Amino acid sequence: MDPIIEIHNLIKTFNGVSAVDGISFSVAKGAFFGLLGPNGAGKTTTIRMLYGFTPPSSGELRVFRREITSDWRWIKAKIGVCHQENTLDPDLTVRQNLLVYAGYFAVPKAVARRRAEELLDFFALSHRGDAKVMELSGGMARRVILARALINDPDLLILDEPTTGLDPQSRHQLWERLETLKASGLTVLLTTHYMEEAERLCDRLVIIDHGKILVEGSPQALKQRHAGDRIVEVAGPGAALLDFLAASQIPYDDLGERLLIYLTAEQEIEERIRSEFCMDRCTFRSGTLEDVFLRLTGRELRE
Amino acid sequence: MIRFDAISWRFLRVWRRNLITYRRIWKVSFITPLLEPLFFITAFGLGFSGMIGAVAYGGVQLTYTEYIAPALIASAVMNNAFFETTYASFVRMYYQKTFDGILATPISTEEVIIAEIVWAASKATAAATIMLLVLGSFGFVTLPQGLLILPLAFLGGLAFGAAGMFFTGIIPTIDMFNLPIFLFITPMFLFSGTFFPVSNLPAWAQPFALAFPLHHLVELFRTYCVGANETPTWISLLYLPLFLLLFGLLALAMMKRRLIR
Ligand SMILES: Nc1ncnc2c1ncn2[C@@H]1O[C@H](COP(=O)(O)OP(=O)(O)O)[C@@H](O)[C@H]1O
Ligand SMILES: [Mg+2]
């Protein structure tokens, strides 16, 4: 394994409050790694430490096997960052945004011009090259930010909630592009709170909350371990069902007017619940990453 | 906190970014330095000079318009540089998140700050150049020594740009720039020997005027425009770089504290 990112016991405190509280993980070359967590979990803070913007309070952090504190310029030259908020330059056109950004990386002019056209084409932006950034829709602006993050031909792409606030069409289009990049062997670190996105794109992920890692694994393994293969949602569950579940030691979450039952692939119990306890108030479905996420991070509202 | 080893010529990349956006609006940017000296010279030359005869300054007699012409250029340098690193930099830093974008590339915070200050000085020098052409064509500038104003405008621009950047590093919201403008820029504009010689001030007030960087820029400009001054040239030539050094370091320290989270 050739590690691109190695983090060990990384801590960041703001005025005594921990935003990132001792997390450790590593990302191998070519991996598509997910950093999942609710708002305020510490995703952006972790990412900012990775590209040398925020100095860590303590812990080890190596990127491309080098220290960010001493080799920051060398490391940053090989990273592309897609910020959570729109950091496009509103004073510049779409194309100028890419070219000026290439300048910050000291990419030779001719190379930058060629790459800018390639990227505009790849993200279906060629027709908007001379548009002002302010005129773009949310989905287009995201694509420009992504194109800009790739202008230096990075070895590591960092995406902070790249699809938050986008409509489904834009989101799916972006996912397709990210899948193409993944297939090309690019190492990607993605933060998101869309489970569908993580499930579709990530080989491996960690779920963090309150600055701590709750679980780590592939989406498939996490579903298996924390959600079960099958889930039954029961509206208005009766006492008989609760007794049955307790007696059979089947894990469930009681949400008051709704019950979530986590089942294994075993058909027998599912059939019994269906025939004996359900009538018309049950939904049978597969376990999703969203179930894992909600079970681990809780259901109460954030912020 | 300031990392001097993180400072390289790469800051010119950020400077270039500002040049590119400036070129898009350069025609508008040139109107002010083109017309401002004309307004002042007309107003003071036509409306004022009847009330004021000659101004006794540094051992020579100057008409009032001759007296204020160099000060107009110096004030423009101050305003251009100071407004650039206050309002304009604040918008780039806070509202446009331009610095956040740049700081994800191999450019250091120090380089971004230096680029902003050098850019402010460049813009101020561009304005000074146009004003020099306008005022020169009216005969208010002795040539060729009047051309020395341009490198001095750059030095002054760096000094006022650094001061502005320092305020950007400590100001909580953009409307609070009113405060340094009211307490720092306006008194300087009025009392730096711009519209009347500092020697006309009561003795107790004169040291304050001598502490103003604008006063030294005005003195240097007048030296090369009309060949007279009241402050020895070497003092002004020493004062401005020292002011730049002090506020340059303060600006770097405060801006870093603000940007690095
Ligand atoms: N510059 C800062 N100063 C103080 N607190 C901060 C700062 N940045 C982030 N935080 C706090 O750290 C926590 C994690 O924030 P963040 O990393 O942005 O979370 P996420 O990206 O997962 O939503 C939050 O509680 C947030 O309020
Ligand atoms: Mg975030």
C-alpha cells in the first residue's frame, strides 16, 4: 500500500473546544475515501488541516509521506481542493478563473491554456467559458470549482461537500464525472452528508461526529455490520410485536410512532413478521448507509 | 508568527490577478486621476487664488496652485493605496473568499498579503502617473526631476497600503473603516502641508504634522516639482521606509492572525 494521506490522533481545538478530537485514518493511492458526518462534525476542519490551511493543535499528519508543516509548498502543488463554499473569483470569467488559478501553481501558460479547455470540455462548460461567474447556476458554479481544482493535474483531489444544495440533475452529472476521475486512478477524499453519494462513490469511509471517528469500513461492510441486510419499518407497532422482538433478540429502534427492525438475510423471521404482525402497516426494504448513519449519529437535529 | 521563509516572488501571481481584474475596468479607473487634478486646479486656481496671493514656502514664493499641485498627487497616492488595501482587500478576503481560494494553492498567506500591498502601490503609482501628465502639461511639474515622483509614489503607496492592510487585519466589519479614515486619513489630508504650509500651524501642532507619512510624501513631491521644501529630504526618505517596515510587519502579523484559523 502506498499511502497518500496518513493521519494519526489529529486534534484541533478552537478556544478550548475540540472541533477534531483525535482522529486517525489513512488513504491509499487510488482510493476514493469518504469523510461522513452531520453538520459541525469536524469534516471541514480536518480537510483544512490536510491542505495546510489550519495548523493542527496536535497529532501527526502526513501527505504524500511528507510533513505539511515543512513541505507545505511541495504538497499543496500536488493537491486540488474544492471548497465547501463558492470561492470562485467573481471578478473573473470562467476561463480566467481556471487560468489565473493555474498561475498560482506556476503551471506554464501553454499547458494551462490546453488544460483549461480540456477541463471546460470535460465538465460541459465550453459554451460558458467567457461567462461571468455570477451568472452561473449553482450546478455550473460547482463544476467550475471542480475544474479549477483539477487545473494543476493533482495527485490528490479534496472535495468538501461538492453536491450540497444542487438539484438532482446536477448532482447525478457531477457523480458521473467523479466516477470517470475515479476510474482514471485519481486519489479522492470526499466529505458529504448524502449517503447515496458516499455509497455510490466511496471504496472506504469513516463516519465522524463531534470530532471523533465512529466507524470505518467499506459502505457494504458498514451496512452489513450496522444496518443489517433487510429493514422493516412498522407504523404504529403493537405490544405483541415488541414482545416478539425482545424474545427473539432482534435489534430494533423504537421511534415512538414508528419502529425500525434490523434483520439478517435470513428469510424466516421476515416472513413471520410479515404474516403475523404486519397487516398493511409495514414497509420491507434493504438496509442503506443512511440507516447506518442515523443509528450511529442519532436522529436529533443539528444546528 | 510571520514566516519569512514563506515569502517568494510567487506573490507576483496574486498581483497579476489584481491586474487582470483592473484591466477590465481600467477606463473607469483612469477617469478619477484624470479629472480630479483638473477640478482642484480649476477650483483653487480660479476661485481661490484671488483671495490668496503667493505662498511663502521653503524660501520661495509659489502661486497657490503651484503650491497644492504636488500635494494633490501625494493625496491621491494615499487614497488609492489606502482604499485598495482596506475596502477592496476586505471585499476580496471576506465577501468573495478570494484569499481562501488562493490559500489552497502553493501560495503562502504572507505572499497574499504582500501582493495586496504591492498591488495597492502599483495602482497608486498608475494614478500618480496620470496626474503627473495632467499637471505637467499645465507646467506645475519641473522636468525631468519631476519624474522622480513616480518611484516615490510607489514607496508612498507601499507605506499607505501597508497601513490599510493593518486595519483590514483588525477591523471587525467593513463599515468600521470609517474610523481609521476619520481619525487617520482625513486629518492627514488636511494637516500634512497639503493646503497650507505646516509652518503656519501653531508650534505645538507641528510635530504631529511631521509624524504624518503624507507630510513626508508631500515634501518629497514638492522638492521634485518646484525645487523647494521645509523638511530635509533625507528625513522624509528615511521616514517613509521606516513607516513601511513598521506597518508592513504589523499588517503581516494581524492579517495572519485573522486568516489562519
Ligand atoms: N474558525 C473557527 N473558530 C471556532 N470554531 C470553529 C471554527 N471552524 C470550525 N469551528 C467549529 O468546529 C466544529 C466543526 O466544524 P466543521 O469542521 O466546519 O464541521 P463540518 O464541516 O463537519 O460541518 C463546529 O462546531 C464549528 O463551529
Ligand atoms: Mg463543512
